[in-house]
Amino acid sequence: MAKESNEDPNQKTTILNLFNSGLEPEIISLELDIDEDIVKSIIEKEKNKEKGGKTDSNISNYLMNKFYLDVIIDINAITKEAQIRTWKALKSKPELNIIVKETQSILEQHAESKLKLVMLHIDLVGSTKMALTLPIDRLTTIIRAFTQEMTKTIAMYGGYVLKYIGDAVLAFFVVEDYGPKEQAEGSNLSLRKKEGEGEETRGEGRSKKIEIKSNINGLTSLQFSNVISCASTMIKILKEGINPILNQYDYPELKVRVGIDYGEVAIVQYGIDIYEFDNVTFKAPHLDLIGYTISVAVKMTSLAEPDHMVIGQKLFDNLDDKLKASFRKVQTNTEIWSYSNDTYDGLYSLFTK
């Protein structure tokens, strides 16, 4: 028989920690031998408490990426919040709450298959020098504060952190691919609309078809532009949020390089992760991403100037004309860049801003 609960603080903390680590209420109920309704009630109360009039936290990152997020994200406000969190981090241990639930869910849905993703890699510049000049506790505090702010920003723009690699963060963004099938459906929709309006001229019907196709292309480029905005915001938070606080303590300023590209990756399950929490054993599939796109995104990062980003040709081709104009082509040669273009002869083109 399942145990009853009287809102025991330790039990509540355990339930919330397990939920934030990616476990469903049903599994938590079974593992802890607690009624599932009690588990759901504790989780729901916590969600309502965290809402506090803010945007619904249940909106998935995948759906968020379909909005023009710079309109609804107050960049100046989150920069100030980053300053406060960084100041607190230097005074005590940073609070980096990593919620893997949505990342794990996306990977599990597409396990052992391929998916088109935008990969983003952000890397600290000069961390080796810092490691030689700073005490280890100060160094780890600064890096944790950095990854905390980058993680929060990635989530705000609809992305998912895949992993932390030393002082770098590797993330991905799911982009809905409006391919030939969707384009055809858009054309059929305009045709049906034309046939339903008998007085409509041929020219007007063609105009509606172009408009629908334009809307589809606009939505696609919008999702890519959100990733570019994410990178720009991360750089701004570093320069105007984190560094001013580090300066007050005579710490070296941080700089970053960002590499981003779009393409096909494979979701691979390597095995099963087995871990214990409060004397309870849990199992979860160990999933990771592999593919050419990831290698390219990571490698191109080293070619970016400090506090700048570099993007690949495939991502560049999906941006709208206005955003394309803000980038300039990177001059490469085989000594510094060996990745070739898979559609025509020559090196894979890179662009920076």
C-alpha cells in the first residue's frame, strides 16, 4: 500500500529533485512508494508557486522557438539579473539548477534516428591562462557562474543544453523543417481558396499562393534567427552582466567564441545510466548526438574573434536577407579550415558577425 504524505519537507524536496532530473510522477510514485496523486499535487503546487504571473513555464522550448523571442525577452532585465546572480556566486556557491527533463524527452523521442538540428557551441577564451593565475576555488566558481547564465539564456531562446565540455557549452535547437511536402500543401491550400471564391482572378490566386509560401519561409527563418539572437544575448550578458562584477573583484574579464551550424545529426543510445538517489536506484537511457554538423560547429568556434560568432553556410542560407546582411564571409584556407562543401567543390563557407 502506498504511503500517505503530510507534506514532509524532506519527502517534498526528494520528489521535486527527482522530477527536475527528468523522472515522470508515475515513476517517482513507484520508486518512493508514495501515492501518485500526492506526487502530482506536490509538483503542481510548486509549478503554481513558480509561475508568479510570469510566462507559463510549461511552454516547451520547442514551441517557444516558433515566436520572435527578442520581442518578449527583456534583454536589459536579464542582464541585470545576471549581475545579481554573478555577485551572489562570487560570495557563495552558484545555484546551477540543470533540468534535463525536456532534453532527455526530445532525445528519447528520436532515439536511434536522425534529426535536423541547429547546434550551438560556446567556448570561454583564455581559460587556460585563468587556470594558471587564479586559485582553483575561484576558477571553478567563475566557470560555474558562466555556465549558469549561458544555460538560462539557451533555455529562454528555446534551446536545450546537451552537455558541458570543460569551460564550453554544447546546445541544440529543434527547427521545424518545412520541406517540399509542406510547400506543396501550402500551394494546395491557396488553390482551394481560389476555387472557393468564384470571383477571384487568376492573378489574385497566384498572389495568395506566394503569400502562403512566404509565410512558411518566414516561420522557418524566424526559428533560425532566434538562435542568432540567443548567441548575441549570451555575448551581451557576458560583457554587460558578468564582467562588470568580475571587475569589482579584480578578476580577468571573460570573453567567448560561438560557433553555430545547421544539419543532420544522429541520436545514439550508448547504454543505460544507473544511479542512486536517496537510496533509490534509477535507470535511464544514455543518449547522445553524433554527426558532421556537431564537428563543424565545434571546430568553427576557434575561428571566431573573441565575443563574436561564426556560422556555417547551411545556417546562413536559412536566414532572412536582413540578417544575412549583418554577417561577413570568413576568409579561410586549408591550413586553418579543412571541412569541404558537400554540394560543390571547395571549402565549406563560414560567416561571422
